[in-house]
Amino acid sequence: MKKSLTILTSLVLSASFSASAIGDESGDAATKAAIKARQAQMQLYAFNIGLLGGMAKGEIEYNADAASKAAANLAALSRLDQSRSWPMGSDNAKMGAETTAALPAIWAEGSDIMSKGMALGEAAAAMEQAAGGGLDALRGAIGPLGNSCGGCHKSYRQSDD
Ligand code: HEC
């Protein structure tokens, strides 16, 4: 017990040490790290909605437990604090299209990216309620959820075509 407490304490200490060692977050490396973090979050959205979408289309057999878990993951992901993931200057005009697809409009006046994010949060919460309640319930929640992804991408992500 004592030993594990000591290990825990040193973990906490090293975590706060590395946080202070990072210090200034305005450099190019810090901006790239933020871009990677938000892209990783998007990948986790895609990974989890992929299962739900597959079930909705009948390509993957419906399984209440697996659907509930994926939906809970999506809801949890949507609640992560993202305040460090979208620093000013991390758009594709400044960082290059090979680094990020985030459009400058995200940071421009009149941007409604926050409400797009909230739409995702609401749709993910609704899916979390629905996913384990049968295929029809899942199907009812997949449209708004998918639209919340697409709605934000349409305005704020560089399209591939
Ligand atoms: C609030 C806006 C917003 C919402 C909501 C949103 N995205 Fe994104 N997404 C973006 C932006 C902006 C990018 C480009 C990020 C970058 O390249 O820095 C992106 C990029 C991505 C990528 C590419 C990631 C990579 O590795 O480059 C995937 C996949 C993705 N989104 C999936 C989703 C899915 C699935 C959902 C819904 C469950 C979703 N997104 C919801 C804004 C959003």
C-alpha cells in the first residue's frame, strides 16, 4: 500500500514537472501537437461512429452491448475539453494543407464552430440513450449524429475534392 502510494506521488510529481517544462505553448511544435491531438480525437469519433453506422445500414449485425459502448465513447469524446486543441494560427492557410484541413473560418469573426460542437454533443448524448435500445432506436439517432459531423465539416474543414 505504502509502495503504491509512493509510486503514485512520483507519477503526479513527474506529470506536473513535465507540464511546467513544456511551458510556452505558442511555438510551432506546440501548434503541431495541438493539430495532431484534435485529428486523433476526430479519428476516435470516426472509429466509434463507424460501428454504429455499420449497424444502422445492416452491414454489421446489431449488438446492443457493443452499440452502447461505442455510443458512450462518442458522448465521452464530445465532452473532452478542447480548449488547447484549436490554437489561433493552427489553420491550413498558416500551417499548410499537408498539416491540417482546418479552415481559417474557424477563428474568423462570426464563426459558429462552438454551436456545431454543441450539436455533436447533443446528438451523441441522444445516441447514448438510444443505442442499446434496439436497432430501430439506433437508426433514429444516427441521422442527427452524422449530420452533426457533416455540418461542421462543411463549414470548417477543407474538403478533399
Ligand atoms: C465542431 C466541428 C466538427 C465536428 C462536430 C466534427 N468534426 Fe471532424 N473535423 C473537423 C475539422 C475542423 C477537421 C480538420 C482538423 C485538422 O485537420 O486539423 C476535422 C477532421 C476530421 C477527420 C480527419 C482527421 C485526420 O486524421 O486528419 C475525421 C476522420 C473526422 N473529422 C471525423 C468526424 C466525425 C466522425 C465526426 C462526428 C462524430 C466529426 N468529425 C465531427 C471539425 C469537426
